[in-house]
Amino acid sequence: MLELTMASVSGTDTGATAGMLMADAPSEPGAVLRVGRDTSVCRLATPEDWLFVSRVHLEFLCGHDGAWHLTWLRGSQAEPSSEVRLTVGDHAQPLAYGGTLPLPRGGNGEVVIQDRTAARSVNVGFYHEI
């Protein structure tokens, strides 16, 4: 099971949990959870006017072995309006535009989509239950 929580943070709201959204999916091959602006495709949707987030920005996909992977899907622009980083424990690493990283089995962490032009971010916490 992969559990996600998402909070949209703007300016002085850092640390606020109001409006937090949650989603989960079983660790079965092909299971998917998406984050973005398009509510018809994404289980966790950001504000529609937050254009630094793509229509479908992040995809959490469960592989054939039950392991989850995070992909920053390429949008319609050649250069993104945001940065994405994955933090697990004390270790933070950037995720390349169009890149994929594995999530730790039985671990937790956070994925942050940071607007490059304003003090806004989308913080997605994850917990991979085994």
C-alpha cells in the first residue's frame, strides 16, 4: 500500500495543513497515483491556477515486484516552471524533468514541487507500507 498526503503551500502558510488531501493505492503491479492540475486524471489535484504544476505532473507507479517509482512527467513546455525534489530521512535529491526514482520499500518521505518564480510549493508526503 502506498499512502499519499498533499498540501499546497503559499507564502506565509509554510507548515499549514489546511486543505490537506489524501490518496492511497495497493502495492499491486500497474497501480498508479497521479498528482497535477487535472482532476479527471489525478487523485491529488493542485489549484487550477498554479501553472507551475503540469496538468499531470507526478506519477507514482507500482512495478511488477510491488516496488513504487516516482516519475516527473514531461509537460508541454521544453523547460519546467518548477523544481521537484525527493526527501527521505536526511537525504534530499532533485528529480530530473522526465526522470524516475524508486521509493524506498517500507519507508516514508516527501516530494516537493517548488515554483521557480514565487513562494509556492506542493508538498506530497508518502508512506510505503509493506
